[in-house]
Amino acid sequence: MKRLIRLLQWLLKAAVFFTLFAFALNNQQDTRVHFFFGTYWQAPTVLVVLAAFALGVSCGVLGMVPRWWRQRQAARQVRETPTAPPTPPTAPTPNAPNTAQETPGGA
């Protein structure tokens, strides 16, 4: 059963690879990306798409870095904090004076 699953995973990976490879071969025409002040970048379409994907991934990772740092710091603090055994709650002693004052009339 494991061998069948592993074979299916490899087939899926091969299908994705060949699909992307065919995409790259079909999109070799030049594309022009216009920036500010009349500047532009001219490259094959597949490189433009790959650059846009890489830029999006890098922006996503950079946006997540502060949260990752905070979570790692919190996990490190929890790991380094010594845990003391919980103290059992103490019951009030029967000889202790009652400090609550009652109002006249019982209300």
C-alpha cells in the first residue's frame, strides 16, 4: 500500500513538472513590464511570471517574520520558565474570626 501511495505521489509530481515545463515552452515570447518614468523590463513571459511569483512569496514571508519571531520568543520563554508544583488551596481555619459584618435586620 505504501508503494502505491509513493508511486501516485511521484506521478503527481511528474504531472505538475511537465505541465509547468509545457507552460514555459509555450510562453517564450517577449513581454514588456513598464515601470515609472518610462523605464521598462523586457523578458520572456515565463520569466516575468516566475519573477512575480518569487516577489509575492518573498513579500509573504517577510510579512510573517515578525509573528514567527514573537512565537519563537514566547515558546522559548515557556520552555525556560521553571514550573513549580501547584500548591494546594488552604482551607480556612475554624477558629478564625469572621470579619464580615452583618447589617442590622439580617439583610
